[in-house]
Amino acid sequence: MIVGGLMSGCKPKKEISTSTQLQPVPESDPYGDSSMVFVIMTMYRDSITGESHVTVNEKIYAAGRVKSNTNEDTDGANYLTCILYRKDEAIDSVRLMHPLKKQVEYVGEDHQMRMKEISLEKADFSVRFQLTGGENRVTVRETLETSGAKDLISIPL
């Protein structure tokens, strides 16, 4: 009876899920003004058309404040810009090095340092933003030296 009484008083632990099935932060933000989102994405190049595509792997919402976003060193002509919108107003952005274009250094036959760009077929990247009320979305824009800027995906948050 004692065991039965102890068992009935215990409630199962609630599992915390960080899957892609998370719902957008509602207009009445449960964290007040201090909620942030981490968006983890995969970028890949279509083998037939050669165009870039982005898929969302996971959106993780958390309480807290994001330090101001800083742009990575994107001296090259190939980069991504992730823009946070509230309704139709751009309120924050961050520039990232292009995930599929990597600059690598190597020692040449003349024993001098050389640099070359390699192209990847697939790569993961992530961004984080401070959320401000409802109707937030992130747009990922690709800028390439050869073809200019193009929006790849708009992600509702």
C-alpha cells in the first residue's frame, strides 16, 4: 500500500521537445520582452540548376536577451544576409559568410601562402534573433558575385 501511495503521488516528467514542430511565439509572448529564437538551417546547391536552397532544420525558442548581432567578416562578394521582420518592417539583420563558399589557405610549391575558394554542395548554418511581439519572420538573402542578390526563403517565427 505504501508503494501504491507513493506511485500515485508521482507525476510523470513532462518532456521538453526542441523539434521543428515548435509553434511560433504567440502575440502574447510567454517570456515577455526577453524571448529569442535560434534558427538552424541547411543550405544546399541543386545539382541540376546550380541554384542554392535553404531548409529549416530546427527553431529553438528560449527566454533571454541576444547581444547585438555582429556581421561576420564578409569581405568577399559571396555572403548571406538574414533579415528579421516584424510584420513588414525590417528590424534587425546579420550578414554571414556564404556557407557553400569557403576560403582555404595552403602552402604552394614555392613555399608561399596561397588562398583559394572551394565550393561545397551542402552546409549547415544558424542565426539568432531577439523576438519582438508577434508576426516575426526571417528572410535569408543570398548575394553572389556572379548573379547579385536573391531571397531564398522566408521563415515564419
